[in-house]
Amino acid sequence: MRNLVVAISGMNATDNPGPGVGVARSLRQSGFADFRVVGFCYGSLEPGAYMQDITDVSYLLPFPSEGMVTFLDRLRYIHEREHIDIIIPNLDAELFIYIKIKDKLEEMGIRLCLPTIEQFDSRQKYRLPDFGEKMGFSVPKSFRCNTVEDLLSAENELRYPIMMKGNFYEAYYAGYREQAVTYFWNLLAKWGAPVIAQQYISGGEFNVVGVGDGKGNLISCVPMHKQFITDKGKAWAGVTIKDDQLMDSARRFVETTRWMGAFELELLRGDDGVLYLIEINPRMPAWVYLATAAGENIPEQIVQLALGETPSQFDHYDVGKMFIRYSWDMVVNQSEFGQFSVKGEK
């Protein structure tokens, strides 16, 4: 029997890291005896492509914005060479296209574990207030801003400071109008419309990573308390905790939506003691390896679901496990970088 081949995206281990390196690290410690990791990259400077203990081979992909045909043609080329069994997409901006071409990939023998298009759309940032109301979550006031005029109109309902959030990534604290307008233009240029203007709530920030089986069952989840947050709103340090309210939130989310695959809930416990839902991410987070180190290998469960197997039930995780992200200078030959940049594979 040949090795299982798993393709993983999100290898951009930068100050705004993707989940790919953590997913690959987790699979290296899974119960799968023989498998190969194919790294999917959108730029030749993504560090995961050069980590020999992380990826066996890497390929450049066209941006999803270049169109479904171009994207699918590239995947066909890679599949002919690598015989991919499973793709684990880890970036919000690519999930939509993978959901749309899922049937075509399955015809090629490639399996995925993804939510439906309805599930994916229902948790969009600009739909979060309606989503929260239906599910019984407290949600900060949020406004969809396609223009500066929309932002100024939102000021009628919001008081500064506010949070400015990109359509896919990044969140910034804005203390006054001029700052909010600057962040609006920056986020619009980088991630497209809409930009989200959200009520700022003072309190502690928490995240929950989990897996749903598509039938309303929560397979596993691990809650984490953020200890250090970057200027982009990313957790740079965090610790696993025991919190029944956070666990119940994950369970309620999966039961209500019948979510299929990985997810991350971003929550905030306000100074008033109320737990607010501030984001739902439809994939694993960059800190997913913390869950693995704590005893719940969520990437392993995703592979099992993609293969049609019943995932291992992890009913225990270690409380007090902490991650601290750091920078590390990795040295590679310029010829290796040149080859990847020109040929799109290495």
C-alpha cells in the first residue's frame, strides 16, 4: 500500500501565521505510519516550504482570485505528479473555491473535510449579529462597511474606541475617527469589501478549536486563553484552560449548525462577565499544534473524517499547556528559492 499523501496550505509562518505548519507538525505526531506532506503555497517566501521536517515537497498555487479553471488546472497537474489523497485547506480566502470544486476533486480521488457553502456563508463576519441572535450568543454590535460613508454612518450606533476588522484577516483597535478611516482603507485594499466596524468590549480573549462530524456531534475541542496579542490581533502566546462555558459554546455551535470539519470560535469575556462571540473561523487556527501538544490531535481527526473513518474520540486534554510563538532565522540556498520561484515546485 502506498503512502498516504496529504496536501496542506497555509505555510506562511510569519507575523500573521497560517495554520499549515502546525497542521503538518500534528500529522507528524499522529497515528498514521506512512504519509507524505505536500505544501501548497501562494508565495515563494512561505517558510513552511523550506522546512524539511514539515513538507516533503511544495508547489506554488495561483491565487483563487485568478479563477476556478486556473486553480483547478494547477491542482490537476500537481495531482498527476503526487497522487494526492487529501487536501486540507487552511486559509479563509481559499475555502470558498475548494467547497465549490469539492465534487470535481472527489472525482479525481482527492478527499476533503469541509463545511457546506451554507454553513460557510452563515458565519461570515458581516452576518455574525444575525447568526448570534439565532443561536443565542451575545455578539458585539457589528456593521458592514463597503465605503467610508458606511463607516461614518455606523458611528451613530458605535462609540469610540471600536474594532476595525478585515473581511478575511486582521483586526485593529481604533481610538478615534481618523484612525478608523485609515484602517478602513488599509483593510479594504488588502482583503476587499466589506470591512467590519465592531463595538469594542473590554475583557479577556479566548479561543476554542474544535471538530464537528457533520451530524451535530462535537468530536473534540480545546479552549485557550490568549496571553499575548499582536497588533494584527493574533495570539502570540496562549494557555489551555478548563472552562465549561467555552466548551458549551462549541457544543452548541456544532449541534445547531451540524458543522462538518474544523472550526475556531473567538470569544471575549467582558468585564461585565458576559461571554461574547466575536468571530467564527471555518478552519483550524495557527495555534492548532497547542491542542495536539495538550492531547487532542485535531488534524488527525480531520484526515480520518476525510477518509470516511470514525475519528478517534479525544476526551481529555491537558490544562495549563502553553505556547509561545517566536521568530527563527532559517537559512536556505538562494538556488533553492530561485527554483521554487521560477518552476513553482521544489
